[in-house]
Amino acid sequence: MARDASWRPRETPPGLNKQRLRLGFLAVLVAVNIGVIIYHGDPRDRLPARPTPRVKSAVEPRPRSQAAPLSQSGLAAVTDRQTAPSLVAEIQPTQGLRTPSRVQQVLDITLKRGQTVAAALSSAGIRNEEINAALGSLTGVVDFRRLRPGHQLKARLDKDQRLIGLDVHAGPVDRARAHVGQHGWQGHTLDVHVDTLVHNVRGEVRSSLWDALVGTGEKPWLVTEVVDMFAWDIDFYTEVHPGDSFRLVVEKRYLDGDFVGYGALLAGEFVTQGQAHRAFRFQPSDGSAGFYDDAGRSLKKQLLKSPLQYGNVTSNFGMRFHPVLGYNRAHNGIDYGVPTGTPVWSVGDGTVVRAMQDRGFGKYIEVRHPNGWLSQYAHLSKIDVRVGQRVGQKDFIGKTGSTGLSTGPHLHFGLKRNNTYVNPAAQKFERSKALTGKDLETFLEQVKKLTGALDELKVAHEAVAAGAREG
């Protein structure tokens, strides 16, 4: 059959050629991506894991908008937000694939009982020379002696399973990082986002200050701070009774909404036997922070009322029947019944004049203080000072025990004035210097705010008590 002379091959429209070209290019791009994934693995597997949603804490911080701005006194909320450098490569959205990362594996390691950081890393298969280099860069950054079982390590390895990064988490906000770069290993602390908010705490003593504070949901550390605040005016072993009350203004620290610890104890009131003691924290322009009364007089006195933070008085000053010798004799001090190993602090600044073993006192220490004062600490299990050493008030000098003529663990505390024994509980000591000038003006301005917070707590407490009586 003859072909018509007018017949011609059908021409492809220009737009169709462009479309076919585009489809071919996309097919090649898809093939390249699939090849990369097959060779290197799915890049999504290397993305940082999404954080697990947190369960809200029973104690929720106030919204940041409600926190007052920070003043020089540290009375209001503080927000410290800094981002630590990351060792992980970034995503490149324009390329659709992640750039190659040095970090190919991350090991989460938890310290076990009796295990050092080096041993924990070694058990994870990390080479000793890499461990030594990483830990060496953290010297002076991390106090490895304070690490405890349960603390976390995060080791970062490259494709050859070599250690190239190490994080040490000694607590929620106590973190450090070591990483190797062009200049070798370098270590530094990591700053984390912490919110510091001011809270009010109040309570009433039923059996002890410890039970009262812990009973309100507070942590034991706060008990220590309260004792420390009023240590010059109140003997918490003999002068605290059921019905006594306290009100506190304290900083609390939060990480991602979870409580992680206390900041400064800014103000406090302790009412014992109807007598109110108030204290306010302040840092003068030429010294370290201390506690003062509402008129700017320092609460710090030459000597403390007690050499212990906690304990029960088992024997007072005066004549008594000696439980070992079996006859009445003068008891030239106060005995505190406490477990063996309880830390003992010096009641004042001074010089250690004796640190020795004695037949009757067992292991004991004597500290000479200015103005003719001498303090004694007997029946210790451990002595942590030496003769001639200078010690400061509240420096820990030893631990309680039951050495010498003793029937059980306790501390014997004696006090001499001009070489004569005196009753420690009956002494009144001179205060340190009061605030003056600009420091006093600044302090009094801060006291107005803090006094208002304490008074609000008092009014609220009285209203609740009145309602309970009427109900």
C-alpha cells in the first residue's frame, strides 16, 4: 500500500521534552539518595532523640512573668540561659541530607558503687590512653572525689570507636564536657538553663525543727541553713520547744520546671518561747555575705552556742554522777548525744593548741580564741586538724566518737574563759561590727521588702489558725 506523500512523522511538543527531562533528573536524584542511604544508613537514625515528655512536678514554679526583676540583693527571680557548644553536626535542609558527623555513637554510662570514672569508661571498651587524655582535660573542672554512684557519663565515639567527647553529670546543674579538637583535649563546665525563684516557707515545731521543715515538703539542706542562720542566738538542742514557729524567704532553683536545689536563704524569723529572732542575708561592699538583724547589726558573734548542727543534750554543766568512774564530780562542759562520725565544727576563729589522744578525753582538740577563750572537743573518733593550725568559725575540725572514758557515742564540749571553766549555755558573746554608711542604707531598703514578705506569712498563718479554732 503506497504511503501518502503528505504524511510526516508526528513532532513531539516542546513542553513534553522538558517534562521528560525533569522526570529523568528527579529519577537520578532519588537513585543517588537511595544509594547514600543504603551505604551510610538512614540519616534519621542519627538525629538526636526527642526528649521524653516530663511529668509535671508537684511543686510548680511561678510563671516567669510573675517573678520580680533581680536586684543587687538577689531578692527576685534569676534566669540564666546559655547554650553549650555541640559536637553533633547540623542538618542541611537545602541539601536534604545531614552533613557527615564525627560522632557516630553515644554511650550513656551510670557510675556504680565503688567504680571510678576511668573504670566505668574502660568497662565500656574505651582505650586507656583516650580515657587519660579526656580526664586530664577535666582536671580543675570536675572534682572526681565528689562523684557518687548514679552520676551520669556520656561518651561520644567516632566511626573508629575512638573517644572524641565526654560529658560528666555530677548533678542536674553540675555538668562538664571534654572534647578533642585541633588543639587536643579541652575541658570546660556546661551552663544550663536554671530559673531561680523566691519562695516563702512557714511551719510550726511539733517535735523538732527537722521534722517541722521536712514535714512541709522541704529538703534537709534547708534545715542546715536555718541552723546556720541562727547559730549565734539559738541553741537548737536546748532552746527549741513544741509550739515554736518559723517563717523563711528562700530561693529555689528549677531546671525545666523541676526543683533541683536551693539558692540563698534571704530572710528568716524563728519564734521560740514567745521571743522572735529575725535574720536577713546581706553582702557588704567590702566583705562576704552574712546575716544581720533588722537594724543592721551583725548576728555573727565571737563564739557559737554549739559545736554541732544537730544533736541532743544528754548532760549539762555542773555536778553529776560519772557513769564510768561511779561517783559524783564536776562536769565541766555539755555532752551531746550524737552518732559516731557526726561532724564537729569550731565555735570560733582561733588556733589549735591540742590535737591528741588523752586517757580520759580520748581523742580531743583544744582551740584558743581571742579575748581569753578556749574551747574543748572530746571523745572524738577522728581529728582533722593539727597543732598550730588556724581554724575559722564553723570550720569542721573532727568527728564524734566514743574514745576515752565514755559509755557511748557523744561529744563533750567544754569552754574556758581566762583558764576557768564556764557554762557554755550561759555565755553572751560580743557581736561583729554593724553595717554603716551606704551599706546600711542599701540593707535597710532590702529589709523593708523582706520584712513585708515575713509579715504576710505571719498574717496568713494567724488567719489559718483562727479558722481552725472557729471550725
